Amino acid sequence: MPPDPTRSFTASPNALFATHVARTARLSPGFVRLTLTGPDLDRFAPYGLDQRVKILLGGPCPELAPGLPEREWRRVWRAVPEDRRPVLRSYTAYEVRPATREIDLDFYVHDPAGPASDWALGAAPGDPLLVSGPDVTAGRPAHGIQWEPGPDVRRVLVAGDETAYPAIRGILAALPRSVRADVLLEAGDPADAATLDDVTHGPGRSAHVVLRAGAPGGVALTAALGRWVDEHGAAAADLGTGFYAWAATESTRVRAVRDAWDGAGLDPARVHTQGYWHDRPR
């Protein structure tokens, strides 16, 4: 099957936006929210769901000019000497407000901190940040979105650790209340999971928080997913296109998550799994 050109950088609607920190807020023990502003963010498309954007961390890099489309800035980025090349990280925006030219990004503070959470912890108003995101003038609103439940869905399972919370928020905020949603959240601190209470509670929503209790990231979530599949997997498979599952966690745990689904007889097309971070020395 030929590759889907809409998923390539050539067809990407994303462009570089110059932003700076407007304000910061500590949401919980594990989360810092940075509100970014910039002169062109009125064109930053608020497509929501689990749509990915990129942030470029590092010192000044004049080669990377605001406005460059993704196909071009990635070519330029690769040519920047390694000692000056910005570090790329993927995020899902908590909220995009084109009318006020603002973006909220929620950073989970890993321990030990990686480049992004380390930067977020020290960020102050005025600090610059390049963000690659969808330019509304380019169209293609589905680019970078993995949430694809289809029109027949009646029940979903949404699962993730803290790195996936912004995407989970976007998914649940857009999900019709007529669709039953089971939500599994891994957390190191219950207060971090509580930041999603407004979208995980209510009619048709069933949320369960599993605490890591010192285990490596993703282990508790994988075990909880296995238990959910043991209890509900056969009924979910019987729903056919009426069921859809989405799960994101540490990259090396994804295979075990996928194996749990395979054992339940679910159509692989009805399950999306993705590694959102890597548990490795920083």
C-alpha cells in the first residue's frame, strides 16, 4: 500500500510560530502549565483531540525563522550543527485561543527531568519558544491526530499515563455524552489525575486511577489494561466498529498493551497504541 501523503511532512499544515511565555502556573505536584503568546497565534488552528505539536528547545537558532512550513524547517533543522540544534519534543495543547493569540501547554515534570520539563520548571515570562503547529490557512485539520473512532462508535476506552493527559483531555472534551467512555489513568500522585476530573466524571464516564507506587512508568497502566480486557474485552469485540480504544504510555510498554488487545480478538484497526515517552537515562 502506498504511503498516505497527508501524513508526510511534505503535506503537513504545520509551520513555525514565534512565541514567548506569558505566564506560568503549577497545576499539581506533577504539572506545570505555560501560557504562550505570539503575534501570529491568531493563525494557530484549535483542532483539539490528540493533535500533536512540536516545541523546539535551545538557544537562539537564526536559521529557523518563524513562518517556515514543516517540510522546510525540518530540512533546516537537520543542517544546524548538533551543538546548536534545538531539541524537539511533542506535546498536545491544553487549549488554543486564536482570538487572544495564546496557547496553553501542560508539562508533566519527569523525575529526573528531561529537556522539556527542565525548561518548563525554569521558564519565566518573556522566555522565547518556537512552536510548530497547524496554520489554519493550510487546512488539513486531521494531520497529526491519531484519534479515529469512526461514526459508529458507542463505547471507547481511553488510557494513558501523565504524558498523555493533555491528549486525553482533548479527546474526552470532544466526545459526545452518548458515547460510553471508560478511562484508565496511571499516576504517581492522585492530585495529578485530579486535574482531569472535569472531563473524566459525569454521565457515561467511568474513570479509574492506578498509582505507580514506585514501579517504572507504564507498568501499572499495562496491568490495569490487561485486567480491563479480561473483564470487558469480549463484549468490546462484539461491538465491532461500535468500540474503539486509545492508549498512550512509555514506549517499551506499548507492545504489552497491544498484546493484551490481540488476545481479546479485537480488530486491530479499532485499537490505537502509542509510545509518548522513553524511560531511559537523560
